[in-house]
Amino acid sequence: MTGIQLLMLCFSTAASALLLISGGYKVIRNFIAAKFESAVAAKAAAKETSKTEGQ
């Protein structure tokens, strides 16, 4: 394997790894945000339910 081929192999490997990491980060971030929002909504609904039952 020549030096140019080795350089291209290393570059493509690094570029692929960075794309996978950035894409994976976005998916995980969106998943966590959705879970957080649903937990907040559930807590708000539970609070609202407890208010109406107390009256």
C-alpha cells in the first residue's frame, strides 16, 4: 500500500467516524429531549389532577 493510499484510508476512516458520532449524538439528544418533555408533561398533568381532586 502506497503512502497516498494509506492517507486516503485514514482520512475516509476518520470522516466516517465523525459522521457516525455526529449523527448518533443528534439522535440521542433528540431522544433525551423527548423523554424529558414527556416527563414534564406527565408531572404537570398529575399536578393538575391533584388540584381538581382536592376541590
